[in-house]
Amino acid sequence: MIRKVFSALTAPRTKLVLVVRGDLKMSKGKTAAQCAHAAILCYQQSQELSKKQKLVESWSLSGQPKIVLRVNTLEELKRLQDRANNAGMVAEIVKDAGRTQLEAGTATVLGIGPDIEINVNELVSHLKLL
């Protein structure tokens, strides 16, 4: 236990960011569900990449910080995903199944990370909180 606490204190600060499309006007419940999907996709993808496993561990030990932001268009979401991928970050877009409010395949939320906080901030510091 002491070892885990010590490693959490010495590890870099990490976070996961969830970027919601504001133009879709999803209900609060729908938005929450889509954000949960994005967080799980990012976590799973990060677990599969050996180079990201230490970041995932650090993120887990520090309380899994998550920030929810917004963009206004699908184009903004895709540009942000491209920038994150080019920076070597996990960046997963959730596409809706089409069972309730949206058409099947609608891109709703982009998850980025978990990754080093400073690196994530460089990508998203211009965005507003949801």
C-alpha cells in the first residue's frame, strides 16, 4: 500500500478529457451515457498499449481525473482527434447506436487520454467546459 501511494505522489499528473458535441443538443442522460462510453473506450485502448500502461496506472491511482468540454461541430471533434493522434495520445470517438435520440453512427463524444495533464492541456485549453 505504501508503495502505491508513493508512486502516485511521484508520477506525473494525468487526466482524461471528454469532448462533447454541443451542436447535437443531447439530453443530460444521453450526454452522460456517451461520456461513459468514451471513458471506457479510452481506458480499454490505453490498457492494450504497453507504452500507455504506466500512464493508466498513474491516472487510476490519482482518482481518475476527468474533464468534460465541448465543441460546436463534428469537424472540430475530428480535427481534435487528429491532433491527439498525431501527439501520440489515445483518442476515441463514440458513435451512437441509434436506439434513442440520434441516428446510428452519429459521432457524439471524443475521449482523449488518459495522458500527461500538460500534454492534454496543450490540445484542449481553448475549449470551454460543458
